[in-house]
Amino acid sequence: MPRDVALFDAYVPAIVLLFVLGAALTWALDFVLARVGLYRLVWHPSLFRVSLLVCVCCLLGLAVYR
């Protein structure tokens, strides 16, 4: 797996692209969890969202760089 990706004639680290993809996935998952009503059970919703972003990005990184 290359560590850099050519994007419009500029080399971008693959981890940046994984973060953007992880942010999009987290946004969609956050929308679903808010519609279900999970945030009524969570103590600190902002902290939960940040930890969800970290977990999604780490899973994507492990899936690609493993």
C-alpha cells in the first residue's frame, strides 16, 4: 500500500484521505444514532462523537495499513 496518493498532481498522505473518509462515515453514523435516540442515554454527546470519530478513523487505518 503506498503511503502517498497522487491527487491533482500533489502527493497527499493516505492517512489524510482516511481521515476524510472516516469523518464522512462518522457524520452518517452520527445522523443515524441521533435519529434512533441514542444520545438521550449518553452522558456527554460531544465526547461520544469525538470518540466515535477516533474509533472509526483507527479502524480504517488498521484495515488499510495492516
